Amino acid sequence: MRRSLPLLIVVAASFLLAACGSEGNSVTGQSAAIESGSQLFAARCSGCHTLSVVGAEGSAAEVSSAEKTNGPNFNTRQECYENVIYAIQNGGFSGAIMPANIVVGKESEQVAAFLAKYAGSEAMDRTTKCPATPATAGG
């Protein structure tokens, strides 16, 4: 029993630590395109971008701890569908870090529709006017 107690403590601690910071994807009840876009964003973009609705924590919390690969925090940055499509196709806006075409075709439309809907949920200024998301992305 003495030998197994430390092992049990280590196993229990690892389960607790594994749960830390893993909010998961809470996008449900949306169109298939939006839900698929949220899953694609979580899988392909969450390493560099933050967006709470999918549990993504890839942006730097503070400027002093930022790394070259930290992308925008989409909790506080609102984006329009067209801008997301442009960034996906061109490797972000600077073209320096984000891989171009990380998603393509219908997948890029789904990610763009998802971000257009959820990005900026914590933004102080939500007055950015975005054109309506194309109907093809919503289905």
C-alpha cells in the first residue's frame, strides 16, 4: 500500500492538471457551418489565437510575455468575414507568421463565418460594421 499511495497521488494530480485551462468548445445549436468552423478553429488556430468560446488560449496574456507566433486575441478583436478570408488566404495581414491557406475552400468559409459571429465578444467597442456574411458560409 505504501508504494501505491505515491502513484495514486501522481495519477490524481495528473488528471486535475489535465483539466486546467481546457474549457473546450461551447459552440452548439448553431448552423453546421458555424459548428464546423469552431472545430476547425480549435484544431488549427488555437495554438496562436485566443477565443474563449472554443477554449483557445494561444495569444499572449501580456505584451512582455509575447512570442513571435502569438496571434490576435479574438475575445477582444472583432473581425469581419471578408477580413478573415483575406487573412487565411494571405498568411494573416503581415504575411510573416501565419501559414497561408491553413484551411481552404469550404473550410475557410466555415472558419470565417464562425469568427465573424464570435470574435470580439469582449471588445470594448463593438461598433465595427461588417457586411453581412455570405449565405454560402451559413449552411
